Amino acid sequence: MLFIDDFSEEAVRLVENPVFSGLTTNPTILKRDRPDLTMLDAMALLEKVPGTMHFVQGSVKTTEWITLLEELIEAGKITASKFVIKLPWEPSIAAPITKELEKMGLKTCATAVYSLRQCYTALTVGVDYVAVYFDRMKRSGIDPIKRIQEMLKIGANTDNSPKILAASVKELQSAYELIAIGVDSLTLPLKLAREFIEGDFLMNDLETFEKDFRM
């Protein structure tokens, strides 16, 4: 699945293309693209945005939002099945929250995952996605391809493995490498998302076919 890591007006328009499954956000993206919106405001807006599902990040240190979100779901203002809630994956505080969210019908995502410890603990509590940060791993001295392959191997040994969502992708070549090793989902910044849906026509195929087309 392919997601756009952005919440600008352009991203909302681009996600109408069915190649994309939705938008991914976090507090930093909201601060940049929608500075007037809280997490719950963002969900109310995303409710109306095309896509199979959208990712929104919750807090693990402040949890009052969970009760407010449950009220919105019960009131029919938020469709639980349309959202994945990302939690910064510190297992000691994030793991119990995932169980509350699951009872509300929400999918969950362990985010900012760098280590096998984080990945394995996320797997044991049954999160739906594990968001790994490709470029940040590289800049931290971690071989991201090797680390993600190790995570995929761990997941292959279980019947209920979370899907890997690769984030922090800065180049198309990195996206290709992630696809090649079997990553389930990618979330791309807006610029790369635009490039990703451009055709690779080596011999001017599109123009030739369109020129020769007869109705």
C-alpha cells in the first residue's frame, strides 16, 4: 500500500488518485500543514478525505484524547475503521494504550521503530503496523535494509505479524529497495509521491500509443 506523508491541500487532492491508500500524519506534520488543528480536529477533517485509511499519531504521555476519541466514534462523527493510530513505541507506556484503542475498533501502529526489541514487543501486543524510519536509521549508523530484513524475518515466524510501514524515505531508489525486500507499505513525502506515479516510458510509448489511438 502507498501513502502520502503530508497533510497539505495538494496532498489531499493527490490522494484522490486510487494508487494511494491514504495520508500519514504526525504532530510535526500537523504543526507544519494544519497548525490550527488538534489531533481530533485532524481526524474529523480526514474523515472526509478519500482513502482506505489514514494514520494519525496519539500521545503516550497525555491520554485524555482516548476518551474524547471514543465519544466521537460513539457519536458517529469518526469512523474507527478508517484510522490507524500511531504511538511512539516505548513499550512500557505504549503497549497498554494499544489494547484500549483496539477495543474501540481502531487499528494501531508502533512508530519510530529502530530496534528489534521495539519490533518484537510491538508484535507481541498485536499492533497492525510497525513504522520504521529508513533515512533516520541510515543517519544513525544503522543499516536500514539489513535491520528491516531482520524485522521481516521475525514477523515471518508468527501467524499474526504486523505490516511494515516504511517512513522517512527521501529518495525513489530507497523506495525501490524497500519494495524489493518485501515491505508491505510505503509512506512518501509529497514530492516523491508525485514522482512515484509518473510513468516509466523508455521509448516514448505513451505519446506513440495516444497518437495512433482511434475510437
